[in-house]
Amino acid sequence: MNILCSMLSNLAADATPGPGAGGGMYGMLMFLVPMGLFFYFFMIRPESKRRKEREQLLNAVKAKDKVVTIGGIHGTVVSVDKEEVVVQVDPKKDVKMRFRRTSIESIVTGGGGDKK
């Protein structure tokens, strides 16, 4: 935090007009480039990784997979279409529900954990 404050105070000192007015632009560039890299590596890149992993999960859903929906409904996939998934919620009463494929939150593995 102290480093950031000292960088800002240096930028303010560089921004004052004087005989070498070109130094202010260089100081501003030295501040914006690390800030841009910070946003890319800590915000944009992780989000794109999560989006790609979610896409792979949704493409991997197949019949007989045990799934949990975003609403918390547990069931077994009966059929998969391009946009929809039919999930059997209660096999004794043959209760089936139709969901959009994007409503699948996770695929439940045999060990009781979630595969995300």
C-alpha cells in the first residue's frame, strides 16, 4: 500500500508542468501498464478459465450421469439434447424434469464429492 501511495505522489510531482513536460507522460505510462497487467492476471484471466471449465462440464453431461442443478435438485440424466436435459428425480414414481443444459451446476461422482 505504501508503494502505491509513493507511486501516486511521484506521479503527481511528475504531472506538474515544467521544462521537461514529457516526463509526465512517461510516469503515467509506468503506472498504467502494471495496473493493466494486474487486472488481466487477477481478474480477466481467471474468469475466462472458469468459463472454459464450465463449458467443458456442460459438454461432458451424458445419460446416466448423476447431476445437481443450480436449484439444488439431485437426479440422474435420462436424455441430453443440444439445449435441454431430462433429469429423473424420483425413479420409484418415474418423475422426470426438463432443464436447460446451462442449469446443471455439477456432476456428482460416485464418492459423494462434486466434479466441477
